[in-house]
Amino acid sequence: MDLITPREPGMSSRRDVASCERSIVVEQRVFASQSDAMEVAAASDCSQRHAVNEDAHSPLDRASTLYVVADGVGGGAMASWASRELVRRLHAALDRRMVDAAAIKAALLDADRELRREIARETDCAGAATVALCTNAGPSAANWLIAWVGDCRVYRVHANPSDAAELLTCDDTYARLGEDPPHGGSPYDPARMVGNGAVVAPNVLPIDLHEGEMLVLCSDGLHRHVEVTEIGALLRSHHGLARGCEQLVSLARSHSRVDDATVLVVHRKPVGRERFTWMTPR
């Protein structure tokens, strides 16, 4: 089966969600454990060329140590449904349990099969989503796993303001994997996606998250248009994490409005900061 690319014709579906609000949607949540305080914020914006936002991210209105950003592949069938269903399925499989690399890989492969089956029930056209996720995976707040399929990315922002954000993932593009794209495709299109049977071995890596550091999950609509130096600078600003996410999406929008843009940031707050639990949707 040929892999879909953003150049292939798509179709609308009754499974697609309501049309976009033409403004950046920002969410924030702060929560605490006995020894660590974590802050999570996200921002997402629909492009001018889409009737619906084809990105999705984890809801921030509930307790979880799993965070996901998914990007419905443009030009594919049911793109917005695919991204939202992928986020939902990953949370259903991995929430409220201590996970390891094998569990994450199994959840992604299961989602690949189920999304492909559901899309096939609606249309003969292919559809899929790319994804990046992170989850706490140990007894310590420092122990995390990241995973990705496609060209959603994960960065680590260090506590030292002089350090640039560090890219932790490698895009699954045809060019990087040394594969030829299908006819009409680009070498920089994603060659691995969830929902079209192209996932064989999802990428999973253990990483450390030290006090004061952040994990940044984003869709390609953000990282294609924002410099790595700008990511850390905006998120370390004194305007707050939610405002930093909003500014990152605004910056991506100032360079291009042709793709949806989403960022989700997990911040392990330094020891000594006030610890409390609250959530503010904006």
C-alpha cells in the first residue's frame, strides 16, 4: 500500500469535528506530588486552509503522566478524527499505570491497526496521523520515556538559560530513512504514520528530566517555522508557561498560516517553588 503524503487528495468525513475557531486555544495545569511540582501548558491553532484543526493533544483537565501531540496527515482521509482518536486510544491504553517501552510500542501498533480499520469502514482513501508523546516512567520525576512516529517532535529545554533547546527525536521522513517517496510525494514527507499500516517499530527512548527542565512536544506546523533557539527563549520568559506556548504558536503563524500548529510543554519546576494544584483553561 502506498504511503499517503500531504500531496494526495483527501476527503471530508462525518467523523471530522466542528470547524476551527480562528484564535489560538491555550490551556494550562499545575499539579504537585509529594516531592515534585509539574506544570503543563498547551497551545494550538488551526490554519487558514483547514476547516477543522487536524492537530490534537492530551486534555489537561485530568490527572495524567502521559502527554500526547498528534497531527492528522494533511491530504489524508479523516485527518482531524485520526489525530483525536489516536490521542484518545493512547490515553485509554496507557493512563493510570506504570508503562515501559514495550507497552508504548504495543499501544502505538494497536492504534495503527484500529485507526486503519475504522478509516476503511468509512472510505477507500488512506488516512493517518503522526505523533509524539512523553510519559513519566519510573519512581522518580526524573525518569521519562519519549516516543514518536513521523515528524512530530520532542525537545528538551534545559534549566540553564544559555543552553539552546535540545532536539530529542529524529523525523521519520523518506529522506532520513533513505527511502523513495511515492509518486507526487516529497522526500521530506513523513514515511511512518499511525493509521495506514506503515508502523513497524515505533521510536521509544528513555530520557532524564531534571529540575527546572521542560519537555516540548510539537507538530510540524510549529517546528518548521520556529528556530530551536526561540523555543527555549520564549518558554523561559517571565510571562508564564501558557503565555510562552501561545507566543510560540503566534511566532509560527507569523511565518506561515498554511498548517495547523500545536505545542504542549511539561515543566518540572525547581525545588522550593510553591506547590499547589489548579487548572486554568483559556
